[in-house]
Amino acid sequence: MPLLFRFLVYNLLPGLVSGALLWLLVNAAIALLHIRHGALRLPLLYSPLVKSILVTLGIGLVFPWPRPLFAAWQAGALAPGLVLPFYLLWVGLALLVGYWLARRARRQVVRGALPARQVDARLESALDRVMAGYQDQPACLIGNSWICCRAGVHLPQPELWVSEKLDTPLVVEDRDKPVLVFPAGLSEQMEPAELEMVLAHEIAHLTLQRPIYCAAFVVDQFSLVNPLALLLAARLRHEEEKACDDLAITLLGKPELYAQVLLNSYRLADKRSKRAKWMRLNTTFRLLGTRSSLTERVERLMEHQSPGGNLSLQRCATCLLWIGVVILLG
């Protein structure tokens, strides 16, 4: 039997099935345990991809039960020692391509943009207030989930630029210096409290994107390695936006005003010219999203339930769920 056929049928296919099953279980458990805080939900949602990659490498069963069924299926799988060198090479190439795209996106975003301190002192002041607010918050209140978040005191001060090319604010991650680019003229149409909410959402992306492997755009890069990543990336990006909503509300409060800011931002963006295709690169993070996802986020905010409410209970539920996930990863 050709090695490629064995890899596709006995390694890759079980890997996809295991990831899809764990994805369904994790989402169901999150709903049943009422884990609402986005920063606690996000790390759990990365686990199906980890499970899928492990099974593809021949490590662990698709599922612990029924054990005879899955053990028989994977009996023909290629050994990890045979698959791992080629898989690592494949992963390395995918990550190099992703890194090149990230650098290219950063150059394109700042091309033609001007430093905010030169053209919009009001915007620069609002960012300073938001950064100070994050740095004063205890780590547990700004979303520290033990894995994918870090304390606000370590947040880097991003470069703030103003661009005529954008219709919504965005953050571009970079190994050297993150960049926050704001549409020209948008700050003039917002009250100070509204402007701070928009900036708080964007800065929240920097909180969520540590360590870097917990970012949705990294999952996108793994699409070249594991097709399941292609299906997960869009959902993860949507969850990241909701997690950033949670952090902005935790910092500033006023969920009703924040929901109104999202709607107003959508209307303002709709009046602007359409984004260039390169703005759709997965290395950028937008304040808004599709119309359907924006509707869900606004409705969620209007439920008048703080995502950080009962945070201790949510953390306990997350710990219990992690125990189950670790067992299934084995």
C-alpha cells in the first residue's frame, strides 16, 4: 500500500475526525457550563486543532471509546517517527509563509499613514488613557486565562497611525512593534467615551495574542498543514472579537453604550469606500466583522449580563473542562 495513501486514510482522516468531534464536545460543554468570558473560552477552542495534529502524527486514538473501533482504524497509521520529520518541515514552510505575509501586511498598512501625534492629538490622548486603564487592572480582570492572556502591566504601547485607506480601526501584530491604525477623521465623529471604547477593543487584541500561537491568524497558517484549521479559523476570529468586547466592557463598563458604538462604527464604515483586498489578510484584526456576527455581538451586549460575572465559578468550570480536554488529548 503506498505510503501517501496510508497517511491520508490512517493518519490525516482520523486526525480530522478527532478534531471535529472534540470541537463539538468543547462547544457543547462551554454552553452547558455557562463559560461566558471570552478569554476563558478561547484557549479551549484551540484544543481541537492540537488533538487533530497529534492524531495525524499517530499519537493517541481518535477517541477513547469505542476503543476497538478506533484502534483498528489507526492500526495502519504511519509511525510518528516516520511522519514527524516531514510534518515539521511542512509546518516550518507554512509558518515562514505566514511570517512573510505578516511583514508584508504591516508595510502595506502603514504605507501612506501618518503618526497620530502629528495629526490627531485627541486620539493619542485617548490611547494613553486606555493603556493606563489596562495597566492598572489586575490580570484576572482583564482576561488572564492562564494560557492565552497576560497581565496588562506588560502590554506594549503600540505605534498609533492614522490612515486614509481604512474604514475601521485595526491592529497589526509584529514581533518588533505592534501597530494600531485608525481611519482618518473617524475620531472627530466620536465622543471621548466612544473613542476610548473603540481603542479599548483594539488594545484587547494585544492582550489576547500572547503567546502568539494562540492567535487565529496562526491557526489560518496551519490550514496548509491541517484542513481542519481552515474551518476553525473563522470561528476563532469571531470568538476573539467577542473576547475583546468582554475586555473592553470589563475595563470601561457601559455595555449599552458599547453596543451603540459598534452599530455607529458599522454605519460609518459602510459609508466609506470598500476595503482593498489586502485588508482581508489574516494578519489584521477588525473592530467589526460580518453583519451577522456584529448582530450577535450587539445582542450579546444587550443581554445586560456581564461576561465577567461569577468569574470565579467560570474559572472553576474552565478547570473542570480542561481536565476533560487533557484526557481526550491523550
